[in-house]
Amino acid sequence: MSDDKPLDPQAAAAIARVRRLMMIATLTTVIAVGFVFVVIGYRVSHWQGSAPPPPPTPDLTATLPAGAKVLSSAVGEGRVVLTVEVNGAVELRSYDLNTLKPLARLRLAPER
């Protein structure tokens, strides 16, 4: 387009409008990319690192009567509940989750 012919006013207005829209799009893109870099920089500069590993848990042992058979177990609210069969009778035994100290024992027997 090395013609020296002047453009008509409508064409000149259309070109000016396209240039304005391109400037707006370019400016919006530059602002968005800059914002992404700012967020990344903020996250890197405020990096706390990974959480420290939990302290090792000691080996704990909960004792059951000889010949006891564990039927099921459940964990919740800081307790471990075992359903145990002892000599043909079913018991629910509750232990503290952290120390494995016995909390409760419920023997389930058929009604006579």
C-alpha cells in the first residue's frame, strides 16, 4: 500500500477504530500477564515451605483375651472401637486412639 492516494473518510475512520480496538486488546493482555507475574512473585516470596513431618508415633499394644477374634473395627472421635468375639460372646471394646487405654467394654448377650 505505497499508494499516495488519500483514503476516503469512512475507511480512515474504520482503520482508526480497528487501531483503537487493537490498542485496547494489547493493553488488556499486558495488564493480565503482569497481574499473573505479580501473583506468582507474591506466592514465591511468601512461600512457607512444606509442613514439618509429624512426630513418630510410639509402638502401642492393646491386649485382648486369649482366643479372642476381632470381627470388625471402627475409628472416630479419638476412639477405636473393636467388635470382638470372646468364648462365643460378642463384646464391643472402646480404646483411646492416642494411648490405646481401654475406655469401655460392652458385652452383648442374648436375652434369656
